[in-house]
Amino acid sequence: MMNLPNLLTLFRIFVIPVLVLVYFLKIDTMVYHVPLKNILLCSLFALAGITDYFDGYLARKLKVSSPFGAFLDPVADKLVVAVALVIIAVSQPHSAIITLCTIVIICREITISALREWMASLGRRNSVAVSWIGKWKTTFQMGAIGCLLFESDFIGLPIFLIGEIGLIIASALTLYSMIDYLLLAYHSEKKHQNENR
């Protein structure tokens, strides 16, 4: 079913090829000593983040939540984040920290997505519901990616360094939340097995 929240989610997926296209375009223009390409990449990612907030808000406000939207929303989130991280890692090939953080975050997203689908197939999806750790992870992750895409210093602030620190924190929270989710799923499965004995 197509409604406004779902259209916003689809728009977020549409942003992905645009991000890749902008990255590969040869844009040498500078705006206040900042490469226009970096501004465009950061703006597109920020726009995707804003639509992520509003699609969920509008779905609740307009009472048009749907199974399709519930499926598509996290898929869109993970695709945008993964592509943005790969763009950053490719543009910083000599940064072991960024490469390692990118691998950690993408592997975690794949693992937890598979875990949630498995738990959902068993009718126990709520056993791995989003925790406060996951929300903090997302906050640091989105902020860090935005800074790393912007890359240049701005009004005296070392934006890229801030992004690197944010990405390290996001990666640490990513590992912590993954372990937390895996333990929740393990205890849920163990409890279920004990109840069925």
C-alpha cells in the first residue's frame, strides 16, 4: 500500500544511487573553502536521515502503519548507511580506523537483520526489539557519517576528526548492541525450549 510514509521511505532508497553518482562526478567547485561535492554528499545523507524520522512519525500520526512499511523502513536505513560508509571508506583508503569501523557496522547490521527475521519466523520478534543502546548507536552513527562526508573543517571545527571519533563510538556501541541482541535471542530461545519440555 502506497502512502506518504512509504513514499518517504522509497525516496530514501532513491537517494542511494544519487549519492553514488555525486561521489563519482568530477566537481571542483568550492563553497566557502568547502568542496561542493562534500556539501552535496552530506546534504543528501542528511535529507535521508530527516525522511527516516518523518516516515515513522507520519505513519504513527496518520495511523497508516503497514507490514510493508515496517519491512521497508529498516531496509532503507541499512542500505543508505552501508552505501555512505563504503563511499567514505573508498575515499579514505589509507584510514584503517574508518575501514575497520565500516566492516564492523555493516557486519553487525547484516547479523542483526538476519537474527530479527529468524526470531520473527518463530513469532518472537519482540525478543530483539530496538533497545536504547541501538538508538544511541544510530545517533552517533548518523552524526559521524554526516561529518565524514562533509570532511572539511568548518568555522574552525575539525569536522573530519569529530566524525572519526563519532564513528569509533558508534562502532563500540554497535558491537555492544550486537552482543546484547544475541544474548536476548539466546535467552529467549532457551526459555522457549524449557517451556516446551
